[in-house]
Amino acid sequence: MKAIKVGSAYQVATLAILMAMQLLLGSFLSIQFLTAKITFSFIVTAFMARLYPPKVTAGVTALSYLIGMLLFPKFAFFFGFVITAALTGYTFGICFYQKTITWRRIAIAAFVINFGWNLFLNSTWLHMMYGIAWSGLFDTRVPQEIVYFGIYVVLIKICFTAIPIERLQRSRLD
């Protein structure tokens, strides 16, 4: 696979569009509760991870989250959630960038993100911010993350199957 020059106009424009989509899905088309946020911005992050290396995906995802929080805050800002966003992008990048997309790869990425970053790491941030007891956090968040795990796996597979990302990837390199 031929690589695009870092900093090319095409790359910057594509990342800007993906970042705008993340902002739209993460800020406007989301539902925010005290201990949970329902959003579909993970789909855009997965596509970004398919097109760009893990570090780029992590950086753009973190920057997108930070801009979204600065422009459209829905709760108190805490930098730990920026770290979670970066780790999410990095995890997707490791699993999807220049790799064959399989159910197993998608499930591994979703498992690490849902149970590692969203459940344990975000619960740590919420505990630090609000002093919520661990039992209270886990009682509500474990069932939620089990459901999200299934949603992540199914929607990412459907989107990668329905949208010809490989064709877009090849056409941008020719």
C-alpha cells in the first residue's frame, strides 16, 4: 500500500471531515447522563482508525473530544476523559489500521474499549470527580457496557461491510 505524504492537503481535509463528524455525533447527537453518555461517534473513530495510524487516530480523537467539550459542554470538564478518548482511538488504530477486518478484531477492540477504557477508566474518572461509590458505578455501568459491547461489534461490522472503505482508501492513493 502506497503511503500518503504526512501533512498532505487530502489527509488534512479528510481528518477535518472525520473530526467534524465526531463532534457532531459526540456533542449534538448524543444523550448525556451523570455517569453515562450514549453516542455513536465510535463509528467515525473506527473509520479513522482504518485509514490512519494509531497515533494519528488517538491524537485526532482526543482533540475532537477536547474541542467538543470546550464548544458544547454538557458536564464538568475533566482531562481524564481526553485520555480515554485518545486510548479509544489508539486501540481502534492498533486493531484496524492496515489489517483485515474480522469479527474477532472488532470484538477485541470493542472489549478493550468497553470494559477497559469505558468501564474501568471512566469509572475512575467519575469516582474522582463526583466521589460516587465504586459499587454504585459498577452496578449501573457493567450492564450498560455489556450492551454497548454488542452494539459496537455489530454496528462496526455492518458499517465496514456496507461502506467500501477499501475502495476509498485505494482511490485516494492512486
